[in-house]
Amino acid sequence: ALVVTYGMNSKIGPLSFDQSSFWGKPYSETTAEMIDKEVREMVTRAFERTCALVKEKLEKLDTLAQLLIKKEVINHDEVQAILGERPWENLEHKQFLSSAESKL
């Protein structure tokens, strides 16, 4: 969807292809191959980044797993105590936490 529907790829360009066509794909087989290649590369990069992140945080993940084995259910504060603050600011996440706290 990122590549075909929203045109979010530098190699394919800012093109959006309507997928609701009754007559098939609105692009050539060459373009389809380019799209497949770009999507495959995006997924591969995400997989490699995820593997690196898991390796980097393996000790913390093990600590988290041990706590889950012990308690079965943990809350946000316990996860944060082990993994630390999020490395980026997420306003929706903060709003969700504020809303959840106000309901308690």
C-alpha cells in the first residue's frame, strides 16, 4: 500500500495506482516488478532493523520475559522500568496514558 496506493517510494516516485480497477493492474509488468522489488527491499530493511534491535536489547527482553513468566500480566510502568522511556516522543501514546490514568 505504501508504494502502490500512496506513492511513498523514491524509485517508483510519487505515483498512486488505483487498485479498484475491474480490468486488472493499471500499470505495466515492468512497473509491477519494480514495485515488488521495492516492497521486498522495504520488508528486508525492516526485518534487519528488527533483528538488530532485538540483539541490542536482548538483556532487557530477557528481563521482561522473566517478569512475564513470574507475573503473567504486567503494566506500562513495569515495562517502562525495564525497557526505559520510548526513544521518540509520541503524543498519541501520552494522551492514551493520561486517559487511562484518569479512568483509574
